[in-house]
Amino acid sequence: MIPYSAIKPYLFKLQPESAHHLVETFLRGTNICPSAYNPWIENHFVSHASLSQEILGRTFLNPVGLGAGFDKNATMIRGMQALGFGFTEIGTVTPKPQDGNPKPRMFRHVAEESIQNAMGFNNEGMHKVQQRLTKRFPFTTPIGVNIGKNKLTEDKDAISDYTTLLNTFKDLGDYFVINISSPNTPGLRDLQNEEFISELFGEAKKITEKPIFLKIAPDMEEAQAVELSKMAVKAGAAGIIATNTTIDYSLVSKPEAIGGISGAVLKEKAFKIFEAVAKELYGKTILISVGGIDSAEEAYKRIKAGASLVQVLSAIVFHGPTLIRDINVGLIELLKADGYENITEAIGADRK
Ligand SMILES: Cc1cc2nc3c(=O)[nH]c(=O)nc-3n(C[C@H](O)[C@H](O)[C@H](O)COP(=O)(O)O)c2cc1C
């Protein structure tokens, strides 16, 4: 297999979005000829008794999942397994297809191993994605469906976008994520308020008993993030995903004027918000940590802080497809070194 270090310089010569399309085209091949990817699965997918847990009504063979935004249209579900992800969150999907913001809208901050994106929920719309998921159902590894409102849907009609999406995907997804924390849909983050969240989860719970998460932004005071998360759990959320991208442009040396930043520079901020939420909600709800995770040590830190699962996105761009295997192999070692037989013993160890 060609090492990523040999391919990366060529990929990085392309616009980030073109490089993403190229990778997507390659990974879509798993749909046409799944057996061709068996060596990849054997090489990348780590399943080990110490990493396996029953959660959200499914077996998660390893705790490292793909964060939303990489496989917006569910074209790469098998490909993500071939890269070793224990679960995949597709989307954000909106009811109607939409183009997203004008290009260019994805940028690399190479030295800082970070990405800035202003995609704006570009996706093929729920019907197309539903058809694709139906073809692949049932899934070998758990699938989360991250849902958002269309840009042109007024805030007063936003609930109906989310309930329409839940009705569409309720039999397909293993869990759902309410995304009101993207910085790239004007006004979306304003929905991070008690009235909207209570009403939304109230309606959502009538549609499905499957777990529904709230994904929060990192650009809040810790106290505000905790309040918002508590409110969501009280309203029926099964858990919290922290965090989405940040609009703190001071984190990179040459910020673009638009979009949210992810990757290494988000690590500390995402952890601080996650930890604040975990201090309050660990043991009362399920927590997923995302933002700047790029090593087994960082993933383990989030797990001990209270994360049942972690997600990775930007770091794959910089470290390549073997990263997920490396994180999982490293986790097995870290658990063993601490004398844990299974990940569930380590989850929230720092909270006890
Ligand atoms: C190009 C790109 C697109 C993204 N699109 C979405 C999205 O559609 N929905 C969402 O909830 N998060 C989206 N995110 C945020 C990621 O899911 C994740 O929360 C964030 O990037 C932090 O993780 P990371 O540092 O590992 O990338 C996107 C991130 C990137 C880099």
C-alpha cells in the first residue's frame, strides 16, 4: 500500500475541496466492488475486546468515529469502515438539496494542522441520502445521521425541518444529531436557546425513541455550554456532542474571513467545553467528544474525562488514513497500562 506521506504532497497541491472529491471518488469504489477493499479493512479496522462496548442500542467495536461533514451524502459508509472508523456520522443533511456557500469555502492552515470551512450544509437533500442509506441497510458499524435546517427555512419553521428529517431517517440511523451549532448557516446558532431546544426535543421524542444528540458550538462561555446541555438533556436529548468548529479566528495566524476552524488549534478549546459539560453531566447522559483529536493520547484524555465515544475529522487530512488504526491500537495499550479490561471502565475515570 502506498504510504500517505507519498500521496499527501499531491493532494495538498489541489484545492481542499477538490482533494476531498478525489478521496470521495476513491472511497465510493467500495460500493461498486466491496471485496477490493477487504485488505484495507483487514489493515485498518481494529476490533479488540477492550475497545468494544454496547451503547446506543448497538455494539461499537471501537470508539473512534467519523465526525459529521466528511461524508455529507452517505456515499462513503463502507469506505469509512475500510479506514477503520468504529462508527460514522453522515450529514449534515437538510430536507431539500442545497449548494452551500460559494467556492472557495474550504481552506487548509497547513503549519497549524487545521482547516477552516464555510461549506454551508452543501448536500444532496434527504431523499437522495435516504435512498442511499436504504441500499446499504443494515449497516455493519453504527451510523449517526446529523440533521440541519435548510438555509432558506425561516427560524419560525425550523422545527418542522428537523421533524421532517427525523421522520425520514428514523428507521435508518442508529442515532441522530441536531445541528444548531454550525457557524455557516446564518442565524442557526441563535437556535441554541431554551425555548427552541425544549420544543424541538419535545417534538422529536414523539417521532423516535432512538437516541438524539445535541451538538454544541465551542464559542460559548463554559457556564452557557453547561446550561444549554443540561437544558437539552432535560428536554429529552440522549447526549451531547462537543464541539463543532470555532469562529475564534485568533487561533490561526492567517485566518480567512469566513467559516469555522477545526483541527489541532481547536483541541484545547473543544476539550475545555467538553470537560465543563462532563463535570456536570457525566453519568447522567452520553457524551461524545470531538475537536482536534489527533492521537491515542488525546482520545484517551477525552474518554477519561467522560466521553463514551470520540470523533475525528480534520486530523485525517494531515495524518492520513492510518491514523484511526493508530489511535485504536494506542488506546488498547493505554487501557492495558492502566489496568482496564474494557473501555467502559476508563470512561469518566477522571470524574470519579
Ligand atoms: C470541511 C468540514 C465540514 C464540516 N461539516 C460539518 C457538518 O456538516 N455538520 C457538523 O455537525 N459538523 C461539521 N463539521 C465539524 C466537524 O464534525 C467537527 O465537529 C469539527 O471539525 C471538529 O473536529 P476536528 O477538529 O476533528 O475536525 C465540519 C468540519 C469540517 C472540517
